[in-house]
Amino acid sequence: MANDTSLSRTGADALVRYYFLRAGVAAVWVALAFTIAPSNPVLAGVLLVIYPAWDAFANARDAMANGGFRANVPQALNTAVSAAIALAILPALRIDMRLVLALFGVWAGLAGLLQLVVGVRRWRAYGAQWAMVLSGAQSALAGGFFLKSAAAPTASVIVIVAPYAAFGAFYFLVSAVLLAVKTRRRAKTA
């Protein structure tokens, strides 16, 4: 029984580190998006490609650390969707920024639904996942907002997307803290 607890704690500790990393990367992205990117279209374009590309990489690494893609189908799908969107944004940046926002809408909606599934699955295993579940649901809703916003001319896609990323950073940070506290409490009672 103690072995199960230590394995669970190891997995939870790795998940805490993963959530802190995701929060940190998103916070840096948001800081750049709000400060430099609005006046630097090249940086804004790079950031708009990097965000879903980072999500693809992070989901792939997380899936591999937790049994691989076959054991984590939602993350495998999220990896594929995020990578495809990152690649699609590259030419879209030269075509129309409304298309870029629409691509972000599709990505946020699909990635949010997949994150919601992962959050529910992890809730059963680790608990303390309500922020991830809420984040997934909010991402799916943001996807609809981005799609609606893409129909009207927009001043700056990066300015529209940055608050979405800020909420993502917040949810990953909250999830990391909650899971760390829960894991420590479990360890003290074991």
C-alpha cells in the first residue's frame, strides 16, 4: 500500500512541476504579448505561432511521461490539433489576421474540450483538478468568442488572445498549488 502511495505521490509531484512550468511559460508569453508585441508585428506573429506549438510540445511531453499517447488519447489529440493549428497560423499570418483569430478559435475550442477530459480523468487519480476542468470549459467558450470576433475586423489579434493566455497561466498556477497542498496533506496522513 505504501508503494501505491509513493507512486501516486511521484506522479502528483511531476504533475505539480508540469503545471508550474506551464504557468511560467504562459506568464512570460502574456508579458511579451501585452508589452512588446502590440507594437511589434513580427514578435506578435511569432508569439501567435509559439502558443499552440508550445501547447503541442507540452501535451506530448506530459502524455509520454504518463504512459504514452495510447494511454492518453485526449492529449494525443490535443498534441495533433495544437501542432496543426501552429502550422496553419504560419501562412494565415500573411493572408488575414481574421483567419489567424479564427484558427485560434478552433484551437481554443478543441483544446479546451480535450483539456476538460484530461482534467476529469486526472481528478479521479489525483484530485484537486477543478481549475483544469474550469480552464478547459472556459477555453472551449473562448474558442467560440474568437470565432465570433474573427467575423469583425480586429485591431490586434495578440491583444485579443493575451487575456485568454493569462487565464491559462492562472489556472495552471492554481492547479499546481492546489495539487501540491493536497499531495503534502496526503503524505502527512500516510
